[in-house]
Amino acid sequence: MQTTQPSIPLNNGMAMPALGLGVFLTPPAQTAGAVSTALRTGYRLIDTAAAYLNERAVGEGIRASGVARDELFITTKLWPGQYGYDEALRGCDASLTRLGLDYLDLYLLHWPVPTDFANTVQAYRAIEKLRADGRIRAIGVCNFLPHHLQRLREETGLVPAVNQIELNPFYTQPETRAMHAQLGIVTQSWAPIGGTYVRNPKAVTNGADTPLKHPLVLQFAEKYGKTPAQIVIRWHLDHGFSAIPKSVRAERIVENWGVFDFSLTLEEITRMDVLDTGVRAGGDPEAFTANSYPTDVNAQ
Ligand SMILES: NC(=O)c1ccc[n+]([C@@H]2O[C@H](COP(=O)([O-])OP(=O)(O)OC[C@H]3O[C@@H](n4cnc5c(N)ncnc54)[C@H](OP(=O)(O)O)[C@@H]3O)[C@@H](O)[C@H]2O)c1
């Protein structure tokens, strides 16, 4: 199996690994183990957030892995409770301290706050300063809809390198992806294998409870001698998306990495594309406020 992973060029000249490990809902006690397992397997991108309350354990996992800092691509996120210029500077500092790092590869605004977009913009301006100061190598956002991206650009003249959005075969966000293509923003998929459908059984699905159980995915898994998760991760990579599947289990972390020795045909990709329900299973960016998921990121 290929162990060097493909990377995706960013609009600032950097390259980002296409596949990474996500750690949302990974309990701190299991986080260092998951991160060091991933890094020893060959992953180089780790995706955490201040709001996941496990940044310290991510730092422990990085140090335990023995992988050199300059080989890594570490992403964390600023929580909307810390938006505003000075608050954002402090939020980044706190994340770096918890991670035990002196710079981040990618720093993301975790959600837009449409009811107070001026504050979202202030946070973005602060992050831009941190980038200019060398504390962050690339800046991005999460969960921005096309009109949020447009407004951010109008107000700052800046285009994020990455927009991390809910994306899997049941929810494919074609309008947001079209805007990414127009502006040169990399699409990074969260819930890439459908974690939202596990967490939210009332979500609208198409033909199965989760993408991993869909007959088409099972059919391709059989054809390629791969697991359903590997088929779905391959669909992301074949589209040119970055994907950050989460697992706390060593065998699944290794399984999710086993995607570099095959690819789907164009026809197979298109057949998976049409599983889109057009309905999100996760949070709605338009309805997001600073109080949507109350999280005291300072209490960690
Ligand atoms: N920016 C945002 O707003 C945002 C929101 C949500 C998530 N994210 C990021 O995206 C990452 C991934 O998204 P996600 O965690 O929501 O969902 P996901 O990666 O699509 O799915 C995770 C779920 O799938 C299970 N799983 C993992 N590998 C599997 C395999 N090979 N076969 C079967 N099941 C498997 C995991 O269980 P086990 O752990 O038990 O294996 C977990 O229940 C997060 O960890 C986080 O870093 C970002």
C-alpha cells in the first residue's frame, strides 16, 4: 500500500495532506492514542478544535508519535464564543499552548455567526494578523455558505484557503463547492463517512441509514475488495476533496488509511453523487449563533 499520501495545493502556495484524522467527540483519554496511532500509520494531518476539549491530548499524541513537527499538518479551530479581534488573538494563543506548538498549519473559524457577522469578520482579521506574524501558516473557515464567503471577501478582500463543510454522499453541497471552485478554496469534508447519521438517527437519508450501508457502496466495496468506509473516503479523494474521518479505534484508523491503491471510475463517482439528499444532517450555519452549542473552551 502507498504510504505517502496525496496532497492538495492551497491558494497560498502551501500543500495540505488530502486525508487526515478528525477528533471531534474523541474523549481526551483516547485522543493521544488515536493521534499517535494515526501518525505512526502515515497520517500527517490532524483536525481538532478548541471546542473539542482535547487539544492537550492531541499535543501528547503528536509528541508520543516521534514524527518531526515540519512533517505534520495540524489544524485547530476558533470557537464563535471567542470571536472578535482581541478574543481571537487570545483564543489562538490558548490553543497553541494546549497543543504545545509554536505555530499552526491551518486555523479555522469554526462557524459563521450570521446574526453578528461583523464579529466573525473581526475574528478573521485577527487570524490574518497571526498569519502575517508567522503563528499560522494558512487560514480557513468552516460551514460558510456561498454568501458568507462572498461577504467575507467583500469586507476583507481575503479568500480563505479552506472551507471545511459537512459533506458525504448523502449531502454533497454542490452550490458551496461551485463557489469554492470559483474562488480557489479547497473543500474539506467533515462527517466524510457519515458520522452525522450515527449521531442523528432522524436525519434524512437515501436508501440506507448511513452511506456506509448503502447498497451501491457495498457493491463497490465488493468489486474492489475494500470496506464501505474505504469506498466513501475514496469518493472524496477522487473528487479532489480533503477528508478527515474520525475514529477512536486503531483498526479503523488503519482501515481508513487504506485507500491509496485504487480509485473509483468516473461513472462510479457519478453514481455515488446522485445519492445526495440535499438535506444536511448536522448543524445549520444560517441558524448558528454564539450560543448554539454552549461550550466553555477556557475551562480545559
Ligand atoms: N468544522 C465542523 O463544524 C466539524 C463538525 C463535525 C466534525 N468535524 C471534523 O470532521 C471530523 C470527522 O467528522 P465526524 O467525526 O463528524 O464523522 P465521520 O468521520 O464521518 O464518522 C465518524 C463515525 O464513524 C465511525 N467510523 C470511523 N471509521 C469507521 C470505519 N472504518 N467503519 C465504520 N465506522 C467507522 C466512528 O466510530 P469510532 O470512533 O467508534 O470508530 C464514528 O462513529 C471530526 O472528527 C472533526 O475533526 C468538523
